[in-house]
Amino acid sequence: MRIEIISTGDEIVTGLVVDTNAAWLSALLLEQGWQVRRRLTVGDNLADLKAVLQESASRAEVVLVCGGLGPTADDLTAQAAAEAFGQPLTLFPDWLATITARYASRGRPMAQSNAKQAWLPQGCEILDNPVGTACGFVVTHTSSHGQSQLFFTPGVPFEFKQMVREQILPRLKLLAGTQTDTELRRFYTFGISESALSDLLDAAPWPTGIELGYRSAMPLIELKLIGHGASAADMDSAESRLLNTIRPWLVGSGDTEPAQQILALLQGRPLTLLEGESGGTLLALCHGYPQLEARFSAQLADELAQLPTADAGLQLTIGREGSEGVPLQLSADGKQIGQTVKVSHPDPESSRKILAFAALDMLRRHLLGEPILGDYLTLARTAQRG
């Protein structure tokens, strides 16, 4: 099933508003097994809107259009759809009554301009908006290329997301039947660059219908194994090949964030954090863990041998930066294991994220019974202890 997304509005084109709706929708659809083929953005111009609607409808079985359904003169999406597909704007009296009743329930008179939101393309199907005055609607368009269904939604994120979850997703599942076009398997690596992974993984082609995608999410690299109609056996074989290569840097898989996967390994054991150079970034990764004690201190040492130790329990410590780098230490039931690392990154925030996850990865390795100090390609280790 070919899917395209169209986002409308001058505020998005000009960058005054970040288009979080399209990003959220693309990710949600991918989780269902549908990969969006194109995402387009168009301003509040009637001719441009008509053209982009017609172009997407000529290519895609499903087009999801977000924005431009408000009551003001620059909300042109319904008019554009009506003109693009020869379905003149028609008053839908039931929706007009719904808008009027909602204003009355709030003790407010309805502005005359709101009536515009009840004028929709003739023959369309209304998608209810239980919280706003702009309903969504569905237009079905048939051309020489086949049939396309266009789903129109308001751009207010809360209204848009509720409409997608409750009304559009069920319809898409009916359109797709029991088959999904795409299967997605996620894996996360730390301590190796995207380019180094590409050198290792892209030298030989992947099986037909399977591709590997990369996403840098500082301080991790997410690898997406995407199968387009591939068999389970082919996907399993591709996953085995992938894991055999990335195993030294693998820190998580699936849809749960790696930090949460690591904390789950604690199984409720208390964890103490002492932070210096990372400035609270490690706490940000772990803040949802209930058995957590965390402190920040600008006075922590810059050498491994001088970091505070713990005689019992689990404690992660990130010291201050010194001439040799930043010392990281794991205290595990009275045993101290540490390393001093140098982070070469121009962005201070990214450097703090790298330090924090390097400390958390020491905990992961300990809990899984692996060597505590990993063989990272993106961190220089200048000292170690334990």
C-alpha cells in the first residue's frame, strides 16, 4: 500500500512551526507495517494545494492531508480538495449543527466564520472530531492509475492524533487486509560511527525485499532492518547477519529505548548516580527508575583513583574532565571497575550524552555478565581500573 503525507500551512513552509505531526504519523504507520513513500509540504496557496493533491492521488493508494481546515480565509484545504477532484463544496447541515451545539454547550455564540467548516467536498465521508470544530473527511478519487483515498485532518496536534488513532488507522487496516507491506526490526549501537557501520554492513547487498536503514540519535545509531514483503525466513537470516556484525556495539533492540532496557535488567535493585562532567545527563536517562538516588557535584575528582567508591550496591560515577579525559566508574558490590575516556565532539551537549551512555553501558555489561569495558571505536580510553 503506497502512502503519502501532505502537510499544509505557510507557518510550516516558513519554519515558524515545526511539523511534528508528519514525523509522528510516519513513525506510527511504520509500526503498523506501512512505510510512507513521500512527505510533502505546501503553503496556503489554492493552486499549489490543488496541484499537490492531484499529484499524490495519481501515485498513492492513501494520501493523508494535515491542516488547513480552520474557519479563516487562509484555510483552503477543503476548497482545494473540492476543486481538485470535481466535488463542489456542499453544506453538511449535520456538522453545522454539531459546531453550533458545541458553542452553545460552552455558553458562547458561534462566530459566523465557523460555518465555513461545514462546507465540504460533495460526496465525502465525514471523520468526527470529538474535541474541535473542524471535522475531518475522506475523499475517494478514481483515475486511470487506480483508486486513491485521501484522508483530511485538522492540524491541531491533539485533534489530529485522536482522529488518526480512532478513525483513520482502523480504515487503513481494512484497506490493507491482513497483509502488511513492511516489517520493521530495530537495533541500537553505541561506540561506533554511522560511517563505520556502513563500511561493515553495506559491502554486500541485502536479500531482495530487505533494506537496512540508519538513524543517528545521539549518542546511539539506530539500525532499521526493513522487509518489504520479505518472508520470515529471509528476515531472520538478515537479522542473524546483522547481529553477527554489530554484536560488539549492540546495546538494545526493539521499540523500547535502550536506556529503559538496561534499567529493566536491574529488576528493582537500587542504583546510585554521582555526576560531574555529564551535568545531570545520566539522571535524565534514568529518571523514571523508581529505585534511584542521584547527586551532582562539581567537586568530583578528575582521576579514577580519586573517585568515591561504594562498599555495597550499584553506583555509577562520572567525574570531572582532566588532562587525560573523564573518569567513569562502576561500583558493583564492593568492586570498582573504571575507565577514563576522551570524547572528541564539538557539541558539549552531545559530549555529555556520550559520557552518560558510556557509564550506563558499563552497568549493562555488568548485569549481562559481559566484559565491563567495551571496545569502542568512537571513544579513546586513556586509563582503566579493575
